[in-house]
Amino acid sequence: MGYGLVSGSVAPARGERGKGSVQDVSSTTDDAAQAASRLGFAAGQVIQEFGYDDDVDDTLRSGLEAITGTELVDEDYDDVTDGAVIWFRHDDGDLTDALVDALTVLDDNGPIWVLTPKAGRAGHVSHSDIEEAATTSGLHAMSTMSIATDLSATRLAARGRGR
């Protein structure tokens, strides 16, 4: 997938951003890869994406693809995946169903990241709603962090089994 990133653009002088000058896209790409790297994915991994819509963070998506070296696969992918990213908004339906769908082809111990609008933004999903859906689907919330200007990321993982 092309995201219109062109290497070799000239960075504007300090204080010149937003004044019609060309932004250094290599730093934009670096920023995207840095944010995406916080999700813990690595080169060669297959990441399945759920909930894609026109409001997803394309910079974060391109960062994930840069790190893994592969395009994100869609909801219809039916081979084993190393992780999943779920873009989820309050009015998207049942998060539990999305989590169960993500688990269908997920390799053991593969992470699921639920990406939601931050509090105060349209479509925000409360952490308690994410935890409830995770518990219902046999997962638990590991951590939550700010991943982009308007997005929070919550890492879910399989529950450990008692001995």
C-alpha cells in the first residue's frame, strides 16, 4: 500500500512548519515507526487488522508495516497471525465479538492491541468496557498507553492457566 511518503524531501527551517514548506517525511516515517515499535511487533510478523475505516491513523499503520516489512492483513485472512490490531469506536458494535474474531487465527501468546479514541474524543471506549470484553473472551488487559494524538492502545493477552 502506498501512503504517499517520498524520501529525500527537504526539512523546513526551524519555525517554518505550516508556512507552505515541505515537511521532512523521513522524520514523519521515523516518528510513525517509533510509535508503532511501542506495540512490540518485529520484522517478518503477520499482523491482522480489524475495524479499518477512514478514521484510522494511517501514519501508525504505515509504521507497523515498516517494522514488520509486510502489509497488515484484513479481517478475512485465515492463516496464522502473530498479532492483531483492532480499531474500535464506541458505536462499532460488540468488542467481545471482535476479540473472539481476532483470536480465531492468532498464534499462542500473540498480542491483541485495541486502539480506541482517547477520552473526550468522539467514539471513546472506556477502559472498563475494554476490560469487560477482554474477560468475557478469555483475555485480560495488560497495559494501556497513548499511541497517537487521538488514540489510546490497550494490550490484551491470554489469561494464564492455573496449575
